[in-house]
Amino acid sequence: MFGLGKTTKSVVGLDIGSSAVKAIELKPVGKGFRVVAFAVEPVPHESIVDGAIVDATAVAGAIRRLFQNGAFKSKEVAASLSGNAVIVKKISLPLMTDAELAESINWEAEQYIPFDIQDVNLDYQILDPGTDAGGKGTMEVLLVAAKKDKIADYTGVIVQAGRVPVVLDVDAFALQNAYEANYGLDPEAVVVLLNAGASAININILSGGRSLFTRDISMGGNAYTEAVQKELNLPFASAELAKKGQPLEGLTYDDVRPVLHAMTENVLLEIQKTFDFFKATAASERIDRILLSGGASTVDGFATSLEERFGAPVEAFEPFKNIAFNPQDLHIDDFAHMVPTAAVAVGLALRKAGDR
């Protein structure tokens, strides 16, 4: 959304998460794409908290190590934001030309943005110009605002790591970009993209090529780890291993499962609120399909509980469904574990500066 430079070249998709940074570089091949570089590097615990970079040196170090993989050719990157420093609003405005909208968007945005307009960067996209027969005399615009200090924090660690930030997107829209590239557009279906990361769950509800509703929930995989840590009296690192089903002395996975399932109930309550709000504000109450991505989406029982609660088919998002990828060529051994975390980075790698 937020162009930071001028380029038409491919960029590296860089997903800066609170547990790991992920980078993907794609090369156009015919009408599609091929992965030419893919790497994941862990981020020290609590270097990023609730989407805010607390230890810039540690995060920049992780990004720098990520790019020591010589397969990456471009120094230009597209990154993304989520959480409470980003506001996404669908607004209705009187019909106006593109020039009039560009001139008035700051004034219009002031009514919807709970921050000082001087403290944010704004971008927007016209969803419905309102010019169709039977139009109501209004146009529909998607408004996105991100706090300047948060943008500066993220671009700062990228520069510190020796890379050039050219696009700053929003996690939910990067996810949508990856979905459209891999699944195409179904004009009839209402599809939920749910990306469960370490500290946040990004939800984007789509119909056709339009985002109907987005929300970021401030809980994720770390909440599971902290619950295991507290209930079973473990250090954070051990609780993280236990959450993933790895054996620990004196502990079985049967000891861990009830803690995970109890936390899933808390997460589902937040997702329920999101779906209820969507249904109250949308023309349709249907949800036809839920696609899951993110490391926390693989927590024991999560997908099954989601399907049972909401009565819609739940499946794993395939970020390389239509993108050629040979892990052996790139010397990637743990491909199966990396795939669930790759969706946002894939969506970012499909961007170019100036994209809308």
C-alpha cells in the first residue's frame, strides 16, 4: 500500500514476525512465478512485542542473517504491518473524480482515524466508483492508515540490515495477494483468510477480489506457549518445544494438550466476535471456506475446533499451489514446517513499488 521508492523490479517479500523473519524472492516464469530464494531466521524472544519493535538491533541482526543466504539477488524488499498501529476502514463518500478524492482524502480520513492525521501515512483504494446504473450517489473507498513512528521502526531495521525498503503493505492484504495468485477469484464464495502468527491473528474476509472485512486479533502462538509455561511451570523455550509436541523429560504431550485446547477456546471466542461483527455489517452472513496459515494454525486441534465451531470447511492455505518451488534446489530440509508460515512473505514478494 505504502510505496517507499520507485522500482518496477521484483522485490524480496520480507515478513517481520515476532518469532521469526521470513524472506522469499520470486522470479517470473511464463505466466507464473518460481521461488528462487526462501529463508527463515528466528527472532530473539520479546524483540517484537504486540507488533512493536522493542530491540531494533536484534531484529536487524536476524534480517541480516536471513540475507546471508546467497540465493537472494535483490536488495529491495517489501514488508508489512499489522496490529493496532494500522487502521483499515471501508468508507462511503460522495461521488468525485480521482483528483478530487486525492485532494480531499486527508480531510475525509480525519473523521475515521483515531490518531492525529499528522501522525499517520494514508493510502486508499476505490472499491466501487458508484457509477453503475442504480448507484446511490456514493462511492466506496478502502482507507488504510499506519502510524509514522511504526513505519519508521520497520523501515529502520530493514535499512540497518543493509536492505532497501520500497513497499510497506498490510499483513491482511499481503495474504490476499498470495491467495489470488494461488487460488484465483471465485466471485460467488465468501472466503476467510486466517493467518495465525506468534503474536497476532490476521483475518481477511473476501468475496471475489474484494476484501469485505479485516481485523487483527492480538493473540497467537505466544499465548499458547505462555499458557503451557504457566500451567506446567516451564521456561518459555521449553514450553515452546512442548507446544510443538517435542519430547521433554518428565512430560508427555497428553499433559500439554488440555492446556492448548483451553487456549484454543479463548482464541475461538475472539474469532467468533470477528465473524459476528462481519455478519452484522455485511450483506451476506455466509462463510463458505476458511483457509489457515501461520505457525499457530498448526497447534493441536486448532483446525478441527475451528471447523466444528463455525460449520465451514477449513483447509491449510497453500502459498505455493500455483508457484513453482523445488526445495531440494534451494537446499531446504524442513520445507513442510516452513510452508504454513510463508503466506504473507509470498504475498509481499508478488508486490512492486507503486502497486495499489
